[in-house]
Amino acid sequence: MKDEILGLESDFANNEYFGTNVWTEEKYRVLSGKIPVLLSAPHSVNQLRGDDVRSAEKYTGALTRYLSSSTSSYAIFQLFTHADPNMDVEHNYKNAIVNLIESYGIKLLIDIHSSNFSDDSDMDVVTNQKTTLCGFDDIPEKIKKIGLKYDVKVDENNVPNKNPENEIIAVSSLICGIPSIRIVINDKKLDVLSNNNKFENICKVLEEFITSFN
């Protein structure tokens, strides 16, 4: 799996994670699918927050592409550096997500991220105090149960960010009325070069959850 993931990540890693071609006007790319689940990787490359450049969340783009292929789910991800979709009130990436959900009857959005963890958890499910679940409140427990099967420790974080109303999961759940979750993965466990076995197990957890939602 390692070589496959590195190949999928190469488009994002180019130009020190500014993307394959920093001069293009293409702001995101979409992969078609067969099952009604949409995967999103908005931080797969560096993002602009005002005058600051925020570093990419490495391997989230490759993971999203891999899961889209292995589960036949839809996917959207940034390949080139632009403004952060999770921060701006209006953003073409979020508009594209809404259009994809409405056009293809998407029933679940999974927004994939990574972060530094202060404990040994592998994955965190963020639902903004369950407000983005649209009544599907059992989703976090389902993921935790699958995690136990593959030795992946899953937590549930219900503390919203500072401006949660601008987040992808908030917008998609509010406008489209579908359950929307943010999966945040411990970046140490997402490094396929040093932790290939854990990476594979995280993939198995997400694959099983995605296909079970079909």
C-alpha cells in the first residue's frame, strides 16, 4: 500500500505542497462514484488564511483518493493552494460540495483532516455536538465499533471550532440536510512512511464504515 499512497500523494506534495501547478485556475477536483457518500479533503495542500499560509495536512489527499477508488464513493479535494474552504463564509469548494450532494443524491459527507494529537488516539469524529448528524446520532458509535475490530482508537470530539457556521460539515448538514462528519486523524498515524500498518488499519475502518452506509 505504501507505494500506492505515495503515488497518490505526489500531486499534492509538488512545489512543497502548493500543488501540481500553482498557476492553474482549477481550484478543486472531483471523482465520480457509485455509492451516495462524498469524501472531502480541503486541506490536502497548503491553504491561504488571509496573509498567512497554513501547512497542508499531509496524506489526507492520498487517503481520500484511495478510499474513493476502493469504495466507489464520490470525492472532492484541493490540488492547488487557494483560500481555506473551512474558514471563508463563501467559497467555491463548499458551493461545489452542495451541488454534488444535490446532483447525485449524496447521503453522507465525510470531511477528512489530520492534526497533532495530545494522546494516543488514532482518529477523532467531529460532529459539533451532534448538530451536523441530522438525526443519525449513532454514526460515531458505529465508527468506534469498527475501530475496535482493527485496533484503531476512535474518539468523539463534540467541541466546535471558533466559527463553526463556516465549516464544510456545518454548511452541508444545514443546507442539504444530510449527516456530515469531520474525521480528524492523528498525523503520526497517517504517515505511511513510518506507520504503514496503522495507515492500512485506518483505511480498513473507513472502508467498512463507508460501504456499510450504502
